Amino acid sequence: MSVAATARETRAASAGDWALRGARQALVLLGVLAGLWALWEAFKWVGEATELRIRAFQVNDRTFPHLHEIVASLFEPSRRGGPMLIEVLLDAALFTAREAAAGFALGALVGFTIGTVLAHSRLLQRGFLPYIVASQTVPILAIAPMVVVWLGSRGIAGWMSVAVIAAYLTFFPVAINTLRGLHAADPRALELMRSYAAGTWSVLWKLRVHAAMPFLFAAFKISATASVVGAIIGELPAGVPDGLGTAILNFNQYYATAPERLWATNLVAAAVGIVFFLIVVIAEKLVVRRAPEHVA
Amino acid sequence: MSPEPVVSLRQVSKEFGQGGVVALQDIDLELAPGEFVSLIGPSGCGKSTLLRIIGDLIEPTRGDVVVNGKPAHQARLDRDYGIVFQDAVLFDWRTVAKNISLPLEMMGWNRGKRAERVREMLDLVELTGFGDHHPWQLSGGMQQRVAIARALAFHPPLLLMDEPFGALDEMTRERLNLELLRIWEASGSTVVFVTHSIAEAVFLSTRVVVMSPRPGRIAGIVDIDLPQPRGIETREQPRFAELVRDVRRRLRAGGGFEQEGDTLEEELIVAEEGL
């Protein structure tokens, strides 16, 4: 019983630790942000003072707007009499996030299925793996228009085509890590399952999938951000007007007069990627119950 | 022997690779119901391989393996044995209770029946109240007790143990030895126990099978006639020391000491310090 009591004490102590760790992490985050801001402004200042030129690239307010101007532009109207830029961008971000989330889910599902099938057949693995690898060497920009045309001709909505393009970037890391992770089970745990006369299906769901979790979540982290990139790129050929991709294209055209708006759009796009990543990190904490030393 | 043996090995041999290493050669052995048999020998004598052959985790190259009156393969499919390894091999993502109920899930027991049996097993291994803990919250000895509870959860007639206490400290090991004897008496299972501790083998067993290496053979069988039930005082009896000496002599005669060199001799001497 004393062990149970100790466990309870450790849990209570860890709640206090948690708050402290959270505060420290917030402080570190602020420090890093301040550091980045200082670096940015210092480079700009030095570049302008010395009239630094790197070939055609020149440091000035157009190529390197002040960070505070970028942030301030978020709270100015995007056009005369229109809503604030941040409202426009948040709408676009939400739209793109939906495409990316659908793409992530689809890609993860497809990737997991492919990885699982290949993990169970050396023959299929030999036959198909090279093509799966090859699929990722084809640039997404070359694939995207084809996907849009094919799916569009079948009457599928533009944002769903974009989701498919995002899935194209998502499935690969998941497939590869599933393949690797399903083979990561402890050989004695496999012997144990064999001693229970467990079928392939039970071994997969009761053992291999759990052993693969750290690998799967490593893949999900890569895929979460890749799906956002895929969605933004996919919006361009798909001609979907409501997302971040179109916003980037749009503000690109006005870069000469309002560079901070494109920078602000990039910041929002990055924020979407970070949110996606964090969702995966939190999901991992909730799902993966492991000994503390196993948690990366 | 009047009752039908639980395990019967006839002329069992195992070669690894193509015409390569002979791990086991012509093993003949019969285990009566309720026996506690230890397999002892130096590393490389094939004792773990023999255990896995009984459990149909490895196929023998030649020979017949009959478990519970049927071929070993069928016995595995019928879940006629439970197994415990040197490490507990608990699933981190399951609670202690869920680890113990794993084999019951495989056998299609319903939730209520599983919960009841898990409670019984936790009581048996004296871990009452630890069902909701996760494995990493337990000490090594407690983890191994969970592994034993899991192996016995479906009341298999045979329990296979592969150096189950080899990774534990001496104190914990002696305590678990006593506990294992109590569980063995309570469950009535037949036990095959692989170890390289002479003292442990003598203390626990009704028979000790001494094996010799390269190729793995049975060098001798020692009947352990120490009275049951055994306790702490068993190790202090003169008969205990005699039996330990007997097992050690047979190990030496089988080439267990000379061929392995110093490291093995040290290993066996250390193992005897439990005396």
C-alpha cells in the first residue's frame, strides 16, 4: 500500500511541477520571440546603414519591413472601408485549415493502410515501395493541376481536390513510419502473443499498433505541417478563392506598395502550421501512455 | 508412471541454420502432472530453446513433442500453457489489470468474467489494489508477479518460465521463489523452469534436469527429495547442501564448467551465494 501512497504523492507533486514548467516554457517562448525580433531589426538596421547588397537583393523597407509594421498591418483595413486584415486572413486560414485537416485525415488513413499492408507482405513491399518513394519525387506543383482537373470533371468541389493534394504530401511519412513502427514490437511480446495463439489481426491491434505509436506520431508531426503546405499550394491550381493560397497570391501582386501584408499572411500561414503541430503533440500526450523515460 | 505425462519429449533435436549448430540433441523427457522441473545448464546448452520447443514457439528439427496428450502445436492453439520471460514483457499502454486480462481477451471472455478473474489473480500474487497502476509504476519484482498472474490467468495446466527471476536482485529473488512455490501449490500447475542458479533450481524443484552444452544434451536428472512445503529453513537443511553439490558435480561432469571458462564458473558461484 505504501507504494500506492508514494505514487499518489508523486502525482500531486507533478501537478505543481507542471505549473512551474508551463511558466518557464512561456518565458522561454517570449525570450525566443524577443530574440528573433532583435535579430530581424538588427539585420535590417545594419543592412540599411551599410547599404548592404547581395546581388539584386537590397535591404530596405520593401524587402524587410519592420516587424511592428507587419503586426500593425494585421489590424488595419485590408482595403478602403473593408474589414481588418486579420479578419480576412483568419477567414482564409480557417478555410485552408479545413482543407488541410481533411487532407491530413485522408493521408494518414491511406498512409497507415499502405504501411500496414506492406508490413505484412515482403512481396508487396518489394513491389510497391519504390513507386511510393517515386511518388514523392514528383513535384506537388506538377501533380496538383491534374488532381484538380480529374476530380473537377467528376463534379467534386474545389476544396476537396485541395484536400486530396494535401493528402498526397501527408500519406508518405505515415506510410513509411507505419511500416517501420509495426516491426518495432518487442520480439518476446510477439512470442507472448504467439503463445496465446493470437491471429494476425489481434497481434496488429493489441500489440503492433501500440508499439508503432511513437513512430506514427513522429510521422503525424511531419504530416501535420506538410498538409498545410499542401493545402496552400493546392489552392493555386484549384482556383479556390477563399484560402490562404489565394491571399498569398493576391498580396504578392501588391508587394511593391504594401509588403507587410504578404509578410503578415505568411505569419498567419505559419501559425496554422504551428497549431496543427501542437494538436498532434497534445494528441500524443493523451494517447501514448508510456513510462516517463520513453516520452520524447 | 501411471498418470499421463503433461509434457513428453522423445528424441527431440534442434539444429540452427543449414546443417549448422546443433542446439539440442536427442532429448528424452517426461513431466508428470504437478511436477516442478528446472532446466539448468550453462549458456548455450539449449535450455531456453527446449522451453520454446515445448511451447511450440520454435519447431524442433527432429523428434516428437507431446503436451497435454496432443502435439505441441495443437496444445498452443488450445492455450494449454502460460509463459513468463526473464523480463516481465508487460504492455506499457495497458494497466496492470488490463495486462493480466490480455490472454482472457484473446480467449473471448466477457468483461465481467475477466474482471473477476483479474481480481482473483491480483490477490494470488499479492498485488491487490494495484490493478489501475501502469507497469512502469511498479518495481521489477512486482512487474514479474504481474507477468506470473498473466501467465496463470486462464488456469493453464502448464507454466513455462524462462529465467523469470534472472534480472532481479537476490533478496527479491528469494522472496519471489517462496511466493512461486505458494502459487504452484495453489494452482496445481506443472512448471518447467529455466535457470542458471543451482540454489534456485534445488530450492524450487521436484526434479532438476542438468544440461550440458554443444550439443545441448541432458547430462543427468536429480530428484529433489526435500520435504514439501518448503520455506526459508529449507535452504539451511544439510540435505539441501548435498543436493546442490550433486547438481554442481553433474554440471561439471557435463562440461558446463570447463568449456565455458572462467566467466561461467563465476556466474555459477555467484548464483550459489544464495545458500
